[in-house]
Amino acid sequence: MVVVLLMFIIRLLVQAVPDEPGRPLVMAFTSRSVNLSWTPPLSNHNSYILHYLIHIRIGEEGIWDDNLVFETDFRVTAVNALGRSRPSKESYYMITLREVPSGKPTITAAHNISSTSIVLSWSPPSLTSVHGEFIGYRITYKPRNAHGVAGRLLWEDNTPPTEILLKDPAITRYVIQKLQIFTQYLVSLQIYNPEGLGPSTTVVVMTDEGVPTMPINVTFGEIKNSSVQVHWHEPYAPNGIIQGYRLYYMHQNFTDVRTVRNPSPQMQYLLEGLEPYTNYKLWLKAFTWKNEGMPSESFEMLTDVQGPDFPIITNLTCKDETSIFIQWEHPLQYFKAIDFYYVWYRSEGRWEYEEEIIDMDFEKNKNGGSILIKNLTTNTMYELKVRAVTQSLYNASILYKGLFSEPSKILITRNCDVVRASNILTGERLEDSSSGSPALNLELSAGVIAGGACVSFALILAILAFGLWRKYFNESYYYLDESPSTPAPSLVPDWDIESNTTDASIGSVMIGVSSIGSSSSASSGTTRRTAIPAHMFIQHVDNLHALNDAGFSSEYEMIQAMTSISDYPADSSYLADNKTKNRYHNVVAYDHSRVQLRPLPGQKKGEYVNANYIDGFQKARAYIGTQGPLPSTFDSFWRMIWEQRVRVVVMITNLVEKGRRKCDLYWPTEGCKVYGLIEVAPVREEVMCTYTLRTFKIKHTKIKSGKQRLSERIVLQYHYTTWPDHGTPENPLPVLSFVKKSSAANRDGDGPIVVHCSAGVGRTGAYILIDAMMKQMKAKCELNIVAFLRHIRTQRNYLVQTMEQYVFVHDALAEAVASGETNINISYLSRYISSLQSSFTTDENSVPWQLSDRQFKLATSYRPGESQFTASALKPCNQIKNQNFDYLPIESGRVFLTGKSGIEGSDYVNASWLPGYHNLREFIVTQHPIEQTAPDFWQMLWDHRVQNVVILSSLQQPEFGVFWPTKQVHMDLESNIRVKLTTEDSTETGSSIVQVGHMLALPISSVTDLIRSSSLLKKGGSLNSSSYPWVIVDRFGGTEAASFCAISTLLKQLEAENHVDVYQIAKVYHNRRPGIWRSQSDYLFLYKVIEAVVNSDKHYSTGMSLRVPPEGMESLVCKEGNELISDIPDERTNGECINVPGNNKKVSGGDIQDDMDNERSNAEDSKTSEAIYGEDLRMSGGRS
């Protein structure tokens, strides 16, 4: 056998991943690149190196990546066909070069905090975008425009911005100061490192309005006897948007003001209503929305003269058969001097007069003038009259002619040598009883003179005797009876007594003026009444409003001119001891109508008090008008209350208004206090929406009670708290209600109603005028405003002080005439509602109409101006926030948010304030929040400290969905507000708890259900003692929400007063949010609900059924059968209501609150909807 051995040599090539490369070395680097070098692997294990992978690590402990960053190290991996090698050793730690930052800070808030400073808040950028050491921030700013508001050059366009370096990276807020007033600034913020500045973030911020400088170039135009034309230019530095000017003018230390709107660069204004031949000091101030500016230089001006009063003929003599001698005294009133006299005469039977002009040297003829008229016809009757003339101070060609004297007649005969005159002084014709011819012989004999002297002497003796009797026979002060010290006159004031004329045309102002303090009736047959029939009064007011209130202006100026303060002495007010008792030195008390206190033992006369009796309608001294008491007059004020048997005090001012003291606190707030002889103790205080009612018990410390006298009395103080400092209330209805209630509280037999504001003239006069005219309207179906105001102005000066108040009185009375009595007693409510729905016709062919239709049209008659909507609601940036353009807030009634600087419309939310029974801002009515408006909704709750929200809209996705967070998810809003669901016992600081109740939308099918709901909601609200507003939500902030607020308010009024005034609430709500009452049925629904409440005996004895919002939101309690159950979902019952242990009992009206308290304590698993605002809140006006 042959064995063949074959030998093969097999070469095996073993391949594997390469060895690790050498440690990479950094050969060079920049900020964004690095040059690496390394040795290849010791062996590639029979496979060529395809490529290398470079790994990058941030820092020394970071994660390997493949991106080059600021601080890094490296390692390398070799890759062949079989895979990757092990990584090399890491390179030595290196830092790339710096570069300028790429990140920029985020500005979170930028707004002004004054007229010269801005606050800026921000959050820093990511540290990875700094690219170097974070040194700090750089702020730059410059005005947006080189020219300011008034066109002033603030700086050149090429001027570099101001720079501020903040070398602290931890700073996130800075205040920029010493800026220009009311100027837009471009503010930029950057971070910087050693390499330079990063990109900037820029915002536009505007400083606040400041105080305008004074108006310039003030000059006078034409000066007349009652007006002057004033010209001026706008301030050099407005420091804001000029809203208008206030023109101040002072006369005899009394300063008045006129507001001039519609500003322009060059202004002119006709200042009217001035007194003739009077020195005035005038000055001007511009005002912005926030501030009143600096006063201009004051200028003194003398108004022109006016025509004199009528001269008084003292002697009319037939000198001879062809001439007459006439002599007269100067008029009682003239201005500066009398330059000429015109003597007119004519013979009987002729129509035209002949004229004699006498150039009067006034300095030489101080007593009067005379003239001999010659070349007359014998045996002829002549009629003569005289008028005085004064030349204008500023234009010699203008002559102001005065009134004619009473015409006097004389017969020229032969040998006439005695004074023969007819109607020289009295104007009466003396008839001869036998022939009927004029008796011409009026001889002034010595007997007549002697008789007059005797009568005068007897009168003086009588006065002296009366004075002695009062001094020695008056009883001791302490034991006087309690009748008023100055009895009211028995005669009714005659301001409205019918005259002999039959012409009673509307608008006539010819009224006889009685002497000071008198009440004699008008005797002239030419006197005309100014009473307006009630059915014509509304048209009369419309006529006065025509042509920009021209009728009011004319009528008020006439009243001003006819009631001058200089006509009535007020000597007591000017005594040195009494000047300090006057709150205002120019508001004095006339002597003839002043309230005089009884002298205390040891005093010769009573203490002075700045107060006057004022007549009412068909009642003398129905009111006492007085100033707001000063600390030095508290004692005399309360003694006046006691002596005059006052029961009602009406106060129409706040203690402080716009930082100025208007009245002092003259009553004790707690505990009794003694004012002189009178002890005053508060009994209770009831705060209403527009006024506060305080009850006091007063006691005379020196009088003991007995059968004929009482030592204690009750005094009611009605304090109206919402009359604005400058101006009048926007709605007259609350004022009318206040006047009616306070006036009705004064019973028959009580003393006068004491009315005071600050000075006791403006608002005081408005109250008295409204009350008296409503009583006249009720008694006689007419109103006589002009005559009554003229009459009471003779009793206290300046009553109804401004034309604006005069207009308001007319508007208020027009509202009273139009609406009638709408505050209805519950006993008459059903009949009243029936009459509203009854059909009436005025004739056979007319269409039937209902009173409810007329009342609804009156309640919804207000149409706001376009500016009320365009100012905010209809701005393009805000239109998306309105779900329904039928329900928009007007500017004067909308809810404001804390605005974000530089973001237009950030202060807007579609929500309106509505008043309640106790608070002027008791409710906020708003639309259901949607995704775009939910942040604004929560911002509103935060800004206004809302603690209760009632939802009336159905939860329907997507339009009316859930806008609060669930328990698992919270909401972070852009305004740095966090909203989350938490438990009721949360004690987080910087948080506010909001309770949300969800109720079926109105109107619901059962009125009884609504009664139950409204009743318990009202009682549920009493659990929260805070005065914060309730937010009422329906779909669009419309009828349902307004109905809820109205019913809640009316139920409180019903409980407190046994009256309801649906019309007033409906009209006030419409004026606040026009369009909320869509139809007459919405209006009648309010009446029907209240009627159902009145007719229900158990409307406070039932619970309330509230639907609970999803995710465990809290409601109050509901009632099913006879058990109280918690209306709170529970996991054990799949969201069904569960029984509350220990509460299986019936609920009565008085037990509701206790049961609700027990419900809260026993239901351990109860949950609540709360809005929690985080501790890190950073926002203007926020609470932390």
C-alpha cells in the first residue's frame, strides 16, 4: 500500500475590531472648533480603519455626546468593518474660547410706577446660551419719539440711549428713575459676558401722567357787565393728555369754578354769570385724567357796569303856567356813577314822549338831580318819568340805560304854587268821590309830619318795652318747655300763591319779590307763576336741555342775578367770635332766618350756629339748612337738634372727599358721648348701597323726664355716601329713593329736617328742592322750581350752588314724573302687578297698551354714547374677548384688570359691576370664560379678591366648558397666577380661596325652585362676612346673571323694608350694562318671582338644589325628601349624593345656617373648588 502524504499550509487571517486609539490631544481650539490629534490603534486586527468617532463630554462627569460645547473633553473610537474599538482614553479637560451670548432674557413685566419711573422684571436665559461667564445685565433706554406729547424736543435723534450695567446675574427686577413725564420709552435688556453683549429684548413702556404746567398767554377779550371772554394757550409741558381746564374766579373771598372741556392748543371761553361792576381774580389750571396742573398767573378784572335801578321822584311842581319843576333822588342801586339822566314827558293824549338829557356831574350831585321843563301848554295834563344812564367803562359809545321811574302826572294851570302830583311814590291814583276826576292836591302839611313823628316814637317805645319784658320775665333755660325756641310762623310761605293775572304761560319768570323775611302775598296784577303742570314737565325739561342746555343756563343765571347775597344782612356770621364757627368764610347765615339757640344761664344771647330755617311746600320752616359741623360747633349742633325737636338729620357728604376734609365726625361710633348738655348714644347702623342709616338716642343731661317732657329722644341720620365730590350722581333714581325714605321718616309733629352737606348750600339745596317739588307734585300735580328756589335763596345763600346741580334736580324730578311711585309695599304688590298687565285704551280706535310696556321702555331708555364702547370693549385687540356683541360693558361700569405694561387691552375683561342692597359693587356679571378669556377671568378674581362664583350657564363643550382645573392638573397662567384644586382647609400663604356654585340657568321652570335657590344663596352668602363681590356667570353675561343679581337684591329689600322697587333695580342695571333686559317678559319675571316669594309662607324653609361642577367642586347642600344630603360626589357612591351622618332631620328657616355649618364639619370627604394663587406671584397690585 502506498501512502501519499499531502501537506497543506493554510494561512488564517483573523480579523477583529481595532485596538483603542491613543489619547486625543488638543492641538488648537477656538470658541466653536478644536484641532485634535491622536495615534492610531496599535493594531487594526487585519481590517482597515474605516473612520473614527469622536465623543464629546460636557464637563468631567457629564454624558458623552457628539456636539461641541463650551466646556468639554474628548475621546476617540476607531471603526473598521467589524465594528468599533474600545474608546480611547479621554483627552485632557479643555475649555473652548468664549463668545457673545446667544440667549436673551424674557421680560415678564414692564410698567410705570410713577410719572418719572418704570419698573422692569425679567427671567434670565438658559445658562447654556451665555457662552462664558455670566457677568450681568445691560439696560438701555431712550424716548421712543424725539419729541414729547407737547412737541417739545426731548433729545436729538442721534443721541445715544442711556445705559445701566447691572453686575449681578441674580437680579431680576430694576426700577428706572428720573425719566421724562408721560413719555414712551424704548427699553432694551441684554445679558453680557466678558466677550460682549447678547441679543436684546425691547419693550415700549410709558411713564405715568404728571402735573401739567400752567396755561400760558392768558388774556381777556371783550368784557361785559356779566361776562368776559378769556383766551389762553395750552401749557408748555402738559405732562399728560389734557382733558380740559378749570377756570377759577374769586369775588369777595368766594371762589367758584367752571370746567372747560374739548381742549385745543388755543382756547377761549366765555365766562358768564358774573356780577356787574365787580372785581374778579381769575386763574386757570389744566387737568389730566389723574392730576390738576399748576395755576396760571392770576389776573384781576373789573366787569363793566350795568344800567341803574329806577330813580325816585321826590318833587313834581307846577312852577308856573308853562313850566314844571321835577326833582328826584338817585336810584337805590347803581354801578360806579350816573353819567346822564333822561327825562321823558308827554301831554295827555299823545303817544310819543319828548326827551330831555341831563349831563350829570355825579360828584357834585350826590343826592339826585332836578330840571325845569319850560315851554309847556297851560291847562294840560303831563306825564313824566325819569331814567338814569351809566357809560360803559370800556367803550364810551355804549350807554347802559336803567329802569324808568314810576310815571307821574301833573296838571299845569294858572297860579299853581303848590306841589301837585299823582302817584309820585305809590303809583296809586286817588279818585275824587264826587266827580271821578283825579284829586291833584297832595299837600305836605305840618300836621302830617307831626303825626308821622308820633307814630315813630310810639313804635320805638313798644320795641323797648318788648325788650325789657324778654329780659326780666323769661323763665330759666333749664325749665323751659320743649317747644321750639322760635315758633314757626303760622302763615304759609307765599312763593306759589296764585296771582291776579290769568296768564300762566310756561317759562315766565316775572315773579314779585317780597321783602326780607316777609311772607306777604304778591300784590301786582302782572305777577306770573312759573308752575309747570306735571304732564308738561318732561317736555319742559327737554326744551331746557336743547341747544346744549341753553335754557338751563339762561334760567339759572336769572335766578343768580335775582338773589344776591348782598341783599340780606348776615352780621352775626361776621362777628369776630363767630368767624371760626363758619366752615367756609364766604358761606354765612342770614340774620333774618338764622336758627337762634336759647341762651344758657349767665349768657345774654344764645350761641351762634351757621344754620337757617328754610320753608317747604305749604309748610314754613320745614327744613334747617346747615354746614357740616366743626369740632368747635358739635355742642351747639346737638343742642339745636334738641331744641328744634329734630328727628331726621340728612347728611349728603363724606367726611373726606378727594383728600379734603368736608365734615367732621360729630357723632360717636361706639359708646355714648356728651356734647355740651346733650348725651348722644349710637343704637344701630345699617349700611345700604348708596346710603347709611344711623340711629341715635339723645338725652338732655339737665332735664328730668316727667309727664309733660321727655329727657330722651331718637334721632335718625340718613347719610348719602355716593354723591361725587365734583358733579352730580350719574343716576337720579337712588337719590329720589333716598329723599323719599328720609322725608317720610319725619312724622307729623316732629321738628324740621336738618339737611347738611359740607357748606350746607349746594347738595343741601338740591335735596330740599327735590323734596318740596315732589310734595307739590303730589298735592297739586304741578312743579314750580323757579319760584321756590328763588324763595328759599332769600333764606340761605347759594342754595343749589351750581348749574350742574340745578340741571340734576330737573332730571331727577322728570324721572319722578315719568316713573311715578315704584317702591311698592308687599300688601299691594299683587294688585300692582295686575295693574301693570292690564290693557288700557285712550279712545275707541287706539291700540290697547299696558303699563308694564311703558315701564319697561322707561327702564331701558338709556342709550350710551359710542365712546362708552369704543374706549375699550370695541377696540380691535379686545373684540375677540367678547362672545356676544349684544352684551358689552360700558366704560364707566366695566371691571378693570391690572394691566400689563405695553400690552394694549390687557386691562379689559367683558364684565360689569352691578350694585346690590348693601354695596355699590356687590356683583360682577360676566360671560362664561372660554380658552382665550380664562386667564383674564382668574386675573379678575385675584385683582378684586373674589371669594364666591355662581355659574348659571350649562356646561356644554366646546363653547361653555369647564374652565377650572381638575384635581390632578393645575393651571399656570401668563400673569404668574397658578390655579389648582385643593382642599378647603388649605393654609398656603399668598392664596385666595374661591367657592364655585353651579346652578341651573334662569329662567327655570319652577318659580318655587328659584325661591328656594335664591333664599339659600342669600343665606349662604351670609356665611362669608367679607364685603368682596360675588361673580355671577352666565353664557354672555346677560339676562340670566342680571336676573339673579336683581332677585337677590330685591329679596334683601323685601326682608328689610317690606317694600320692593323692581323698576329702580332694573333701570340701574340697564344703565350699567345696556341690553341685559331683552324683552318685557324678562322685566315681568322679576315681579313674578317676588310675588311668588310674598305669597309663599315657607320660602325661607327649604333648601337649595345646586348642580355640582365636575371633579368634585363644592356646592352648598340639597334636600331630598326629609333628609339633608351632601351634594358632593364621592368615589364610594360613583358620584351620587351621600347621606351626611347625624343630619337626618327637617330643616326650618332658622336652622339653615346651623345645618350648613354642621354639613361642613361632618362631611370629611367634602371637596371644594378653589383658585390657589402661588406664593411666587409677581405682578402689580397682587397680594402675597
